[in-house]
Amino acid sequence: MGYNRFLCECFLDGLALIQDRRYAGAMIQTDNIEVVKAIKDSSSTISNPALIRQIHQLLTNVELWVLQHIPKEINKITDCIAKMVFNTRQGLKVLKEIPKKVLISSSDAKAIQGARTFNIKSYGAIADGRIDNRKAFLRAWMDACDQKEVSIVYIPKGVYMLGSVEFAGPCRGVTMFFMKGDLRAPRGAFLNVETWLGFRYVDNLILKGGGTLDGQGQSAWPFNQCHKNNNCQTLPISVKFDFVTNSRIKSIRSIHSKNAHFSFFGCTNINISNVELLAPDYSPNTDGIKMGSSSNIRISDSKISTGDDCIAILSDTSNIDISNVYCGPGHGISIGSLGKYTNEKNVNGVSVRKCTLNGTDNGIRIKSWESPISITASNFLFQDIFMYNVRNPIIIDQTYCPHPPCNRQTASHVQIRDVTYRNIFGTSSSEIAVSMQCSKKFPCKNIVMTDIKFGHHGTKKSLKSYCSYVNGRFFGRQYPPPCF
């Protein structure tokens, strides 16, 4: 491939090469050119894992170089990009080149200008995987947070042990937490420590870089007693975002969380993409992403494999968009549980689209406790969802009681309404593929099902639907036959 032509080859998520030869030469090594050439010369789909890892590493290196070296020369960037998207069923797929006038997304373009980098190694951090680096990380964060314009907390390659720490704002400008290295939590249970890493009261946070968060949950899961005791002592959540706004989490990997991987409370305008959250199916309470009292959250192009809900949407949450997420193993994508605590608020506006669920206990689920707490759960869309070997593909459970006995005071007072299921298909590992147990006191309203088709996984057994207290309509193909 010719040199000038190569300068017009482009990268993931809006990053482009630079037209000026002096920058391109500094950024791209010979072996990386071969990687980019392999992208162009390959078929439309790349499935080679080693090549995909090389691509991600190249893109991470290029982005960091851009952030550090050319904040004032954005106009030298070519306006040619090739967009690559992650499809949960096909892998990395290369689309045709799309003209674009800006170097990267508008939020990143803003973040680049005037950026100052705070390398944690300059503050004494040691990448030996053993020494606690909390002091170095906090000092780097505080200096970056105090910058009026844009700052980058840079974690170079290596494994850094990090105890429980909170990165607090408000900060004076845009703050990027750029993880090229891996962070490792201390071993052990740390009962009643709420969070391993916390971000609190931060506006315009960017968390990215391709690094891994290792919660070392294997050393803590045996201490989890929550399956026996509803008032159990909790283990630390890997990353907790409290009152974080206008922020992005991208290209981060979290493994073996002691509790949930990511938790959001009081957050607004958050974009989560290309994350990978992994824990074995036997790990207790390891939700992938859970959120409450939050709004305008977008989750896309990600893989979540856990021992609990892949995504859990809790009280007082609205305008949630989930797309192109692979879930499995785990307990599926859940709204709830709702109606357990006083002062809960409505959940409104959730869209789940183009997702794959593989080997999960549940598919898409809405769950509430039998209690007198009155709230509404409404305006939900579940569309274009493929399920493989899922035990309860479509489920509404308003008699939720995970650890009997439960204090069943009354029928659930959570009103579920305006829920659409459209083009949902796959295989069920149980006889009942559609189960809707709604509240006797507040029946489900306006449930709409269009083109639902399931087969029994591995056999030719017939499937059933089970419903109670449901008002709704159905259209198109329906298997199993509808029950309302």
C-alpha cells in the first residue's frame, strides 16, 4: 500500500492518521502498518483473536500519542475515517470509509486541546502487583482534577496494586483516566467496604485505555452469605460512579469483581461502550452493570459474562438505551427488583435492542417484590433479541422472592405498563418460554408482543406460555402461543 494512501487509512471510533509525514512516522511502526494493511485486505469480518488484539493495541497507542503530542495541530488530521463496529454475533466488522470533517468525536476533540498528562509513575507508583499505590494515584488525580482545562491521569503498562480509593470531584475541567496498565485489588473479602474504586461528583470524566481491572473476587466469594441472609455484609463493588455526569466509559475490561463490576447512582448522560465484564457463573452477586436514580445512560457494543444480572436497572431510573450487548452466562437483563424499599421512584423509558443472550438463567426480566410500595414501571421496548439456551427467555415476576421465606405483605403495588416485545427469537432450556406473573392488585397493562418465536433447546418438545393478570395484544408469529 502506498505511503500517501496509507496516510488516509483510518481507525476505530473516529481516530485518524495524520497527513503530515513527521507525525505519521512517529506514531506508526512497521509491524503496525502490516496490522492496518491486514484490516484493509481482509474480508469484511475479522475473527482472528490475535489480530483483533493487535488492532486494539495499535488504536490505543495512536490515541495516546495524539493526546500527548498534537493538541494544537488538530487541523493536520485527515478527514478520512474507517469506522469499525463490534457486532456480538459476527465479531469486528469493517465498514466502508466514511468522510468526516473532525478528527474524533466532538467530546474527545474538546478534551485534546490543552491537555496535560499526569503519569502515575511520576508520583511514585510501582508496577509490581504487590505494593499499594493509593497515595500515588490520589496525588495524580488531585493535580489533574485541579487543572482548569483538560487533564489526563495516565496509567502506563504494568500491574498496579491499588487499595480502596475514591477519586472525588468536582474537577475544574475535563478529566481523562487513561488506563493502559492493569489495576489489581487486594485479596480478601473486605466486608462492609462498599467500593474498590470510586468516582464521585465528577463532570466530564473519560475512563478508557484498554486496561484491566482485576477485583480478585476468587479470594472473597466464599465470604458472601447473601444467598442465606438478606441482611448480609456486602463485598466491595469494583467501580462505583456516584453523581457522575456527561461522561464516557470505553474500552475497559473488568474481571473477577468481588461484588458488582460497575455501579451507577445519581448519574446523568453516561455513554458506556466496548467494555468487557467477566466473572464465572458461580460467582455470587457479580452484576455487570447496575444503576439507580440515574438517567440518559447508553450501553453499547459490550460483552458481559457474570454470576448475576448482566445489567440491572433499579428505582428512579429513566431513558436507558442498551444495544449490541452480549450477555452470558448470568441472570440476563433485568428491570428491578422493584418495590422492596420505601421511597422508591418510577422507572421509565428503557430500550434493549440487538442483543444476544447465551446460556443465561433469564432473558429479559421485570421483577418486583410483593409489598405495598407503589411505583410505576413503564415504556419499555425489547426488540431484535436473540437467545440461545436461556431458561426463562421472557419473564415478568411480580412475586419475586430469591431467598425464601419472604415477607409477603400484599400483592405487588408496582404497576407495569406499556411494554413492547418485538422480534425476539431463539431457544429455551425450559418448557415455559414466556412467563408473566403480574400483580393481582395492579395487573400489567398494554403488553404488546410481535413476532415471538422460540424452540426448545436440544429437543422437539413443545413450549408453553404462562400468564396471570395481564392485559395485552399480540401480532405476527407467536410461538409458544400467547396466553392473554
